Amino acid sequence: MFSGGSYDEVARWLHVFLTSHAKREQPRIEVMLADDDALRGRAYRARLRLGERTSDPMELDFKDVADHRGALAWCAALAARTRALARGLAGPASAGDARAR
């Protein structure tokens, strides 16, 4: 598998990864990566947004993401964390959101 990469390459991968797992819980959820100069080159801050609601931030160290994005166990843990955050943001499903699984 792959690991490493520049800050921007890893940011793109992280955005796609978080988006794909958040949308498994609620297709309307969007992922926002902070564009903060204080974090640039060392960390990422991600939030999930659903309409007007926004999740608490997830802070992820750049080196940690770059070194482990090719590790299945690490990715599984991040996916579980993301999906749990998405479920909390989405709240209980309404009848209009129900769909066959």
C-alpha cells in the first residue's frame, strides 16, 4: 500500500477518505478541512457539516496520517471514528430519511 506524500497530497487523500465514510451514514454530510496557516505542514483539522449543524473538530497530525494511510487497521479506526461522528451529527433518522439497507 502507499504512505507518505506532501502535505497537500495527504490532505486530498484525507478529505476523500473522511467524505466517503461520513456519507455512508448520511449522504448530505460534507467534510470541511480547516485552511489554517497555523496548522499548515503539521496537522489537519476536520469537521463534518450537515445543514447548519457542525461537528466538533477532529485534529490529525500530518506525519501520523502520512505514515499510516496505507495501514488497514489505522484506516479502519479512522473510518469508525468518522462514522460515529457522522451518526452523532445526523441524529435519529426521520421517516423521510429511512431507506432500505
